[in-house]
Amino acid sequence: MEANATKIAVVTGAGSGIGRAVAVELLRTGWSVVLAGRRAERLEETAALARAVLAEGSPGDTGEGAGKDGTSSCVRTDVSRPDEVAALFAAVRERFGRLDLLFNNAGTFGPGGVPFEELPYDAWRHVVGTNLDGAFLCAQAAYRQMKEQDPQGGRIINNGSISAHAPRPHSVAYTATKHALTGLTKSLSLDGRPYRIACGQIDIGNAATDMTERMRSGVLQANGEVAVEPVMDVADVARTVRHMAELPLEANVQFATVLASAMPFVGRG
């Protein structure tokens, strides 16, 4: 691929939150992005938001993709279903012929506030199916394409969590899957070396999205108290992901932790 060619990304969970913010940031700076998610109407909203941002222009942007032509396309995908993941990456191959980036972002917290002993097995399986099985399926499909394409290589960025370091109360399914994603990231980093496939992970704490809205009204702490927690602009997360994505394949951010500076994570509360 020519050095100035538009790069191609797949963003899962692109219909809301962090996935939407990252997709818009990549499109704003010249990437072509395939938006994947379970709700087609939300994907179309993301594409429309990106078009509006592009129409406004981004004076002074010096990103690697600035000034290039990028396009978006929407592919409704449940990442926990192997057939739908296969169809997603087949669509990428058919339209673009290659893949430079997978942002493995789709995820769910599961039922909130449920004590461990009361968590239904179906709820556990739903979280594992989305957060872990889905990440594996998408990473495997992207890996295969990156290995086979010419020029060879690409980058996978897994969306971990602060929970990959320290859990919240009543979060066993979410926390277990995010710890497992760290193992997926490390294994992919090793297995991808011969094929110029780089893999990194971003662990995010309290980005302001619908998923973290409860932080502003109060969330259960480890000591049993309920406390309001600071949040950060999700755009700051998106810019971090773009930085990781635009490094040459000879360099990799293996793990990045991006969090609201004053949230109760470092230290004792």
C-alpha cells in the first residue's frame, strides 16, 4: 500500500460511547472506517455525526490522516455470533481489500448491582459472549486478513478496562472478561510478531458515556459507601486510541491506562 493511501479500520461497538467517539475521530482524520454494532440505526447515527464533524472542518489538525479522504460504512454485527463476524470481515475485504486496524471495543457490563451469588448463569454467558468471545472472534478474523494481505500486517487494539487492574463491587462477569482480554492482548502480540501484526490494549476509567452515567449520581465503592466519581471527556480517549493506531508497525503501545485524574483508582480511594 502506498504511504499516503487511506488506512482502513474496523470499530466494533461503534453505535455509542467510546466506539462512536473513536470512529468519529478516525474518520475526522482521514481513515476509512467500517462501523460494526448490533443496532443499525445507532451505526447510522455515528456515520451522520462524523459527516457533520467533517463538514465543520478541523482547522489546525496535524494528525497523520489529516487532509485525506475517508469513508464510513455500517455493518450490523453481533460480535458473539461467528457467522456475523465472518460476514463483517468479508464485507471489509470486498470493499477495501485490506485492513489496517481493528479497535476491538464491543462490550457490556451486564446486570448492575447483582451480588455474586445471585448472578444468573445466562447473564454471565451474555457478558462472556460479548466481551470475550466477541473479542476473540473479531481478533481472529482481523489477524487472518492482516496475515494474508499484501503488504502484510496491521494493528489490533483491545478495549480493556480499569477493571483489568482492580474490580468494582458486583462486577464479576465484566471484571473476569477484562482480565481475560489482557491475556488475549499478550498472546496476540507474541503470535503476531512474524506477520507485522501489532496488538495493544487501552484500559479506560470513567470516560463520560451512557455506560458511565451512574458515576455522576453515585456508584458503590469498595468500602460499601456510594460516592459520585469524576469523569473525563470521551474525546480524550478517542485521541489516545488514534495515537496508538497511527504509530508505525515497528512501534507499539502495549498497554495504556487513560482515566479521569481524580477517580478513586490510584491510592486508597
